[in-house]
Amino acid sequence: MSRIDVYSPLYSSPVVCGVVLFAFLLTLSAALQASVSDRPHVVVILADDLGWQDVGYNGSEIETPLLDKLAQTGVRLDQFYAQPTCSPTRASLMTGQAALRLGVLQPINKNLKRSLPLSLAIMPQYFGEAGYQSVMAGKWHLGHASRAQLPNARGFEHSYGNVTGGVGYWDHRHGGGLDWHRNGKVLREEGYATHLVAAESVRLIESRDRERPLFLYVAFNAPHLPNEAPIETVDKYRQIENPNRRVHAAMVDELDQAVGQILTALEKADMADNTLVWFMSDNGGLKPGANPPVAEKAVAWLTDWFGRPLPDFGGLEFLRTNVEDGGSNNGPYRRGKGSVYQGGVLVPSVISWPGSLDARRVKGRITVQDVLPTLASVAGLSLREDQAVDGRSQWPAIADGTVQKAPDFVIKGFDGEALYHDQWKLVVENQDAPELYNMTQDKTEQINLAAVHPEQLSALQDRLADYPRGASIHETPLWRILLDPDAFGGEEDREPWADRVKD
């Protein structure tokens, strides 16, 4: 019998063509499924306002055994940088772009109608396009005025938690409105926010689509203000005299326990060895002395005059709370949340992947802008060619310690702007002379070298001036922010935020 080749009349038969096509599609489908199933699960865990020395492995008195274990057995990032406040960090995390380019320069106010630009593809979309199931639990804070701005419209198949900024841990309220939802629908449930987010994360792991790898984004509110924690956990730290630090310690303790619940769920699901877990904080810790001196002086004058609490007018008590009530510890680093100095941007970060990563410490600079391109290189994500990425994949440094040049990192805080370039840091503080630090020799920013290296100072000033800047999304007038502040918890005086969303 003669062979049948592509020129055989038999191949023109519709039946045979259909069989061949079906067999080809089955083979292709199997190959695609194999390639997807070979990809690791990815869990990104974001803490809120966690200071450098709020974790045990950095010398804290707070008990964080689960995070300490991750640091001991995983990859500890000794120079991980975020933006000084929450929304800018989240925007960079989701896009790989600089907050300055995005125009997301400060926390998104509850009355702001704009958001992280909707034209941009973001992390959960990239994971979804690569065959992942993208889900989230916790704080969004990247836009909440319209359905198009919410997590379910931006790539997450499931979302749960709050969409604005900080909420009361027990009452789940922000700025006068209940801010707790599941998939965009108002959710009234009792419980401590950290416990609820952990429980939802565990449920998402247990109920996952087993035909697809999982991308889980967990954005805890802890240990952001208000200072609230279960009394039995606060009692563990009765030896801490400062009441704000005492409750803050309990909040971090609860955060650590919550991370442990997620890790345990991964183990029970037999996922641990094939799951990359990346833990980080969104900015440095909030503490007295972290804010611009003018704010500190204003609050000191007001409290001397009116006492505590300040009159509930013009956002005065909200301002005092943010200036005085923070309980973080940023170690030897200057200032904290909101600041361009090290205390505001150098944050704890650890990566764990038991099946693939050995324990190591990475001392090179890695930033929140590097997270997306790094995960893309590991998980096989195809990033948009027409969408800028300011970060770079740091997988070589993470995987085997390969030293590579870090891209420039530009930050904007309440006290000015800063540029990291090679070993140098330029600080342009509001209305003050520029400062220049050698971060290899002076990690705590004590020696201003601006007068010693004028050429280097000038070159960095030019780089900062030329850095791409997008139009700011922040259009809420200051008077409205002051008259209707983003209070964390408290009286409910308006409809829930999920019900205020416009279609």
C-alpha cells in the first residue's frame, strides 16, 4: 500500500481532516495545559505601614516567628524600597512603573474621582492572560469612584476587603462610611480585619481552581492606624510602656499570625513547594518625628492650646492622630511614613519558594517597581510592549546572588523628592538646599556630601528633572480634605462605599 502524504487525495476528505484537526487541537491543548501547570503559584503579601524594626529578624521586640522563619529559610532583601505612602506603592507594584510617571503621588483620598489610570494593564490582568486564577483579599486603595476602577474590573476574578484607605479594625469604617465588600457588594460582618482577611485568603486557597495556577494578592491593613488589636494580644506586650507602641506591637503580632495561617493553608493544599511567596511593606512605619517638621510643630502648638483630642473640626484630630499616634520603629533610619528619607522607604521584604530558592541575603537595591517584571520572568507573563516598565527583573540576584545594576528609583513624599542612582541618593526637601548621600558608606543619611561632590550633585539634579512625570491624578481640593477627612473607623454617617460606586 502506498504511503499517504500531504498530497494524497485521501487528505482532502472532510472526515479525515476533521480527525487530524481534532488530534492536533488535543495535542496543543495538552501542551498548553502542561506549560500552565508547570508554572508556580504566586502569593504577594503586602503589609501596611510596617517599619524596618517592627519585625523580629531586624531586631524588634515584637514576636514575629513566622516572618522570622521566612527570613531565615528564604531570600531576605536587605535593600527593598517602596514609595513613602500607600497608593503610590500599590500603583508601582501593579504596573512596574514609577509613581511619578503614573501621577499617583499620595494616598488616594476618599472623595477623589480619579484612580490608577484605567488605560494601563496591571498585575492581575497579566497573570490572568498567562492562565492564572487571579484573586485578592484586603485593601485596594487604587480607586473606588466607579465600577471600572474596582479590583473585579481590573483583572481579579474575586476580591474582598476594603477599597479606600485605612479602616477601623472592628467596625470596618473609613471616613464615615462602611468599607467592607465581597466582589463589590457591601458586606456587613463582625470580626477583626486582620483575622477576616487571613480567613478569606485561606478560603481562596482551599477553593481554588485546581486546573490553573493561583495568583493570590493579600493586602493587609495591619499595622496601619487606628491602633486596635485584640486585648489578649495587647496583654502580651504589657512590658512596653508607650501605649501606642504596645498596641502597634499587638497588631504586628496578629499580622504575623495571619501570614502563618496562609503558609499553613499552602502546606495543607500541598502547594508550598511550588509557591513563590513575596512579603513586603508598602512604606516605612508611622511614628512621631516621621512627618515634616512644620506638621509636627503645628500639632504641638494645637495640643498645647486645646489639649487632646483636638476639636473635631477641619481635620485637626485626624492630623494629630497621624502625627502623634504612630507606634512603628524604623530602626536607625530617618523619619518614616510619608518621608523621602530612609525611614519612609526602606522596608522589610522576604521571598520564599521552598522548592526553588535557597536561603540567602540580597544586599543590592530592589524596589517595588521591580516586582512585576521579576514575577513576569518567573511565571511567564507577557508584559505589554507599548507600556513602559521602570523596574527590572531582579530574578538573577534573587535566585543565585548575581550582582546587577539597579535602575534609578525616584520617590515623592510629603517632604520632597529623592532619586537613587547607583550608590548615590539625591534629596530635594521642600524649600531646603539639596542633599547628597553615598548610600554605600552612609546608610542612615548622616553626612551630606552636596558641597563635596558638586558635579555629582548637578548630574543627579539633571536626572531628577528629566525623569518622566505624568499628570497628577489628585484633584480633591485641600479644603474638602480638611473638612471631610479620611478618618479610620468611627461613626457611620453616610452610605457604604461600595454603594456609592458609580456604574
